Amino acid sequence: MTHATAVHVAATASAPALLLRPWEERDIAPLIEVYRDPAMHRWTRIPVANHEDAVRWLELQSQGWATGDRLSFAVLEQDRLVANVVIKRNAPTDPTDPSADVGYWTAAAARGHGIAPRALEALTVWAFSTFNDTDLDHLRLLHQIDNPASCRVAEKTGYTYKETLLPYPPFPKPGHLHTRGRRG
């Protein structure tokens, strides 16, 4: 089990500070609001349409922290929910695999402001500093081929394009695989 933690991303000349922290019950209303965006339904697999869905979603995030296989962070900018970043460990299915997948989404109002690359970079640095190289040697970022914004985020954060993958349910289109190793 990994202990929940907060990650601080310093403000820059052009962007406010970010806080990455485990999800909390107080995030229910903002989470429901974020999921009203039709793009969220297109790119995410777990819908959040109402209070019950949000509670279920938060329970999944909490369980992920308890088992250490899904470490999900709410991303806040000035106390406003703007994104989610997550590292999904493969240890439950293959304890010898020193890799993990990363994922993220950005709230509609926050897109195009550089939040996803800053949050993903913070998650990546945190993951490599939290897990030793026998536990985590590289990270994978996968996205559907028709999501060019995710390609830009991958490039900005040093995730190198590796290959195009065949469609994999529940995603109906081919995908891109990007990777980033502990040493670059």
C-alpha cells in the first residue's frame, strides 16, 4: 500500500500553482460538474452523472490507494478542480512487471492552459521518486489515435511515441502508446 500524499506544483510566470491530492468527499459536486462535459463521456470509461455515481467513483479511487494499484489525484488550481491524474500499477496482474500506466483528464474550462502537462509531469516525477527502479522502471501513456491533444501532452512531458496499437475494448479505435523511462 502506498500512503496518500499531496504533490505541489509551483506557480510559474504564466500559470498558478497546482495541488495534486487524493480525492475527497468534498470533490463530489465539482466531479459531477466536470462530467457534464460531453468530451468526458467520450474519453473516460466510468461515467459520473449523479451523486451516487460520484460516490462510487470516489470509492474506486479510495480502493486504489488502499491496494496501491490505482493512485489517483484530484488536481486543484486555486481550490478549483481542474483535472485528474492517475498511475495504474500492474503489480496485481504481474508482480514482476516494473511498469505502470498513467492517465489523466482535464475539466473543459481548464483545457488549453497547460494544466495536463504540468500535472502529468508532477505525477511522473512523484512516481519515479516514490517507487524504486525494481518497482517502477517506466511509465506508459495510452490514448486513442483520434485524440491529438493527448499526443501533445505526451510530447510535452517526455513520453516518447512507441507504436500504434489495435483497438482494445472499451475503446473502439486504434491507440498510441507513449513511454517514459526512469532515466529519460
